[in-house]
Amino acid sequence: MRKVIGIGETVLDIIFKNEQPIGAYPGGSTFNAIISLARAGASCTFISETGNDRVGRNITCFLEENGVDVSNVNVFPESKSPVTLAFLDANNDAEYIFYKDHPHDQLDFIYPDIQPDDIVIFGSFYAVNPAIRPQITGLLDYARSRGAIIYYDVNFRPSHQNDVMRITPNLLENLEYADIVRGSHEDFLVLYKLEEPDKVYNAEISFYCKKFIYTHGASPVELRADGGLAKSYPTSQTSTISTIGAGDNFNAGFIYGMLKFGITRAHIEQGLTEDQWDRIIACAQEFSANCCGSIYNYVSKDFGEAKKLKG
């Protein structure tokens, strides 16, 4: 069975509505995607780190309970796990405050087993953080040498806007590693002060990676790909409880679609057909919508069970 390998941060998301806490859930951008994929029957491995505390132990247990391989989740002996405060507004979009108490980033791990056509997902500030750059590029080099598909979610928060110049070389290198790039309107506004998907793609992405997905909340999903393919995918009107994890679960659904429809590295290299794109993006939108229908950061267990991949 093909595997999904994710690398990223772990946090505890404490969610507020009307200035009052309404829940606390394990999270992190790649973490959320990996949980949803595991619930849908994908074979998943997560590479990360936690603090040596109750929160870290709960996060690791949560991964295990959802069937994720945690062999490469390390515990820092002298640190606390990061916490995020997420304040939902009237539209159920979140504004974040981040708290982190790691004295330094270490990220020591042994490369997991990666086979041809496995999928590696990475993203957020974690993917451009200079402190762990050698570990990130080491994994990406290894994954590429093993014939894996590399999926990059830019996911660059406004809280890091003062770091843009410092991380730009790492960002460009990530775009070169990636077979597929997804980013949001907010990401590119912070990074490039650009809002239109065509301008982002032509000026900043296409030289490095030809397959690009641009999301903007409830606006249509924009695809730009090989051979001049440009297509918009309207989003369905759904009742939204929280948009936390919406993009992460779009990623999960996209990867689920690649697994379900047998999209291999050979397909990626020759260029996907419009029909293949249509089916994969439909899965991505479905996963995202399910996540937004609850306060949790991932698809529901019932949804995952209904979508279970066949081994």
C-alpha cells in the first residue's frame, strides 16, 4: 500500500468564540492533514517533535489512536509543547496567537521508509524555518531520490511577515522540490503582495513548479497547470462552524484523491488530464467542507470511515 509521509509542527489549538474558550484540540497544518488521511484509510507516517509535557503526550497518543505511525515524533526533554489561541470571528474565520517555548529546534529523526509513488506533504513556516533547514532538505532529497511525489502547502502566516526576506531562499527551494504547490490568497498577499492567481502563478510559481492550486476561502479554487490548463472550481455553499483546518483538509482530500484514483509519479511527470484534476479537486473540496462543518481540525471519523481506501 502506498504511504503518505508528513513533516510539520504539532500544537494544541485552543479555540475561542465570543472571547470564550470552546475547545482544545491537537493541531498543526500537516498534522491535521495526516489525521484526516489516516481516518480515511491511508497509511500515514508523521515526522515532528513535541514538548516533554502532558500536551505532548496527548498529541502523540492522538496520532496513535488515529492509526498514524509516530516512530519519528521526537520529544524534547527540556521544553513545553507549543500552544495556539484561535479566535473565531462572526464568519467563523480564525485569528491566531502563537505561543512557543522550545529553547531551540532540533528535529532529529531517521528517514522513514519511502517507496516510489509514496506522497510526502510539507508546508507552513516549519518548511522554511532556517533552524531546521538541513533536516527538511535532507528528507526532500531522500524522497525525490526514492521516486516519491512531493506536495507543498505554502501556508505562510501574517505573523511571520517580518521574516519574508530571510526565508525567501528556502521558499524558492521548496517550490523547486515540489511536484504540486498549493497556497492561499492570504499566503501570497503576505509573501508577494499579489492577489490574483494568474499573477501569482506567472510571476512567482510557474518557473519552479507547473502544477499550482490557489484557494481563497469560499471563492472558487483556481488551478493552473501544464500545457496552459487554467480552470476554476466553484465551492459549494455549506454551513460553516469553523474554518480552522480548511486548507489542511483540502490538502488531505487532494492526496486522498491521488491515492484513490491511482495517480503516480509517471502521471505527474506526463501531466494530469483535466478529468484527473476534476476528480482529485472534488475530493479536496469534500474533505475541506466536512472539516468546516465542525469545530475540529480534521474530517469526522464517520466521514473517514465512509471514504475508507481499499488496501
